[in-house]
Amino acid sequence: MRLISTFVIGLIFGIGITIGGMANPAKVLNFFDIAGTWDPSLLLVMVSALVVTAIGYFFVLKRPKPILEDVFSLPAAKQIDMPLILGSTAFGIGWGITGFCPGGSIPALGLAIPDPVIFVGAMVVGITIAKQLRSRAAFATNKTTN
């Protein structure tokens, strides 16, 4: 059941991203071009996503537990730290250069053009490097505290 719900949720997300234009890098880059060919329609997509998410969280978090899990899995960290700043910066630079965000790049793979394939490949490499750096940092921290 979990696999089916994951597939359906991913399908809905991919369709929404594509319909909203988030899989089109030209549309995304025009959103960032405030002084030139600014396209504010992506702002509507983002605000709509935030409203739907807020409403969903409001109702879902009133439940004693999720439907397919034993407990809710919510982020515990509340502080702004260096990994958050560096990750956000890398995300923003990548999004601004390519016009792809991770969520929009996956549906764009179906366009049969090389750009999203290259982006997703680079994203996977970046994720792998970041995980290695985090695990090395955690190992070094544990080694110095023991």
C-alpha cells in the first residue's frame, strides 16, 4: 500500500509541476529575470503550493498518527546553521543557473532532452559528495568526543 501511495503522490506532484511550468527551465529563468522578461506566474504556483501544504498540515497533524506510519517524521532542527545556509545557497545557485529545481527536474526527464539528464546526474553526484562530507564530519566529531 505504501508503494502505491508513493507512486500516486509522485504522479500528482509530477503532473502539478509540469502543468505549473516548473519543469520548463525557460519559464523558471524568466521568473528570476525581474529587470527583463519577468514572468510572475511561477509566484502563483509557489504560493498555491504553500497554501495547500499549510491546509494539509493543519488537518493531518491533528491525527494521532499517519495512516501508513507509526509516527510523524518531522524535522527536529529549528536553528539556522551552516549546513542549511550552504545547502540553500547551492540549491539557489543551481536553480538560477539551470532553471531546474530538483522537483521540476524529475518530470523534465520525460522531455527526452539532455539538459535535465545532465542536471539530475550532477544533482546525484552532489548529493553523494554532501553525504560523504557529512558522514566524515560526524565521524571526526565522534572521534574527538570519545
